[in-house]
Amino acid sequence: MLTTILIGFFSGLFARWVKPGAQRLGWIMTSLVGIGGAVLATFIGQALGWYEHGDRAGFLASVGGAVVLLILYEAIKPRPAPATLIAPSDGARR
């Protein structure tokens, strides 16, 4: 279990490095994205016949799955509203 978490962390870090743009993720979310990427790559690889049942995806496939998850995460995460300046309505300067 600890090995899976460490591999997930490093594949998540590598995916963040490969994907352009700034991702504001902590180390826990980076690990979860990496572990999820490995699970996604394994599932897709087994569905396409690349892996037998019980085989796990390799590191590069895990990074690819993590990049896909990063793209999906950025697409669905809420973005903060842009700050707007509100002018005084009475026209007085302070």
C-alpha cells in the first residue's frame, strides 16, 4: 500500500511537471491524482487488451492517466470570480 502511494505521488508530480500551466494542488491531491491516473491507465489498458487481468499499468501509462485527470480536474473545479472595482455612485472623491 505504501509503495502504491509513493508511486502515485511521483507519477502525480511528473504529470504536473509535464502538463503546462500552474496547478495549485497540495501533496495529498498530487498523490491522489497519481494513484487515480494509475487506476485509470490500468482500466483503459485492460479494456484495450494491453494488460491482462491483474496486471498493473507502468509508470508512463500512470503519468498519462494522471495528466488526463489533471485536465478533467481543471475543467470541473470552480474558479474564483474576478475582482471588480466598484466606483462610488455619488461621484465624491475620498
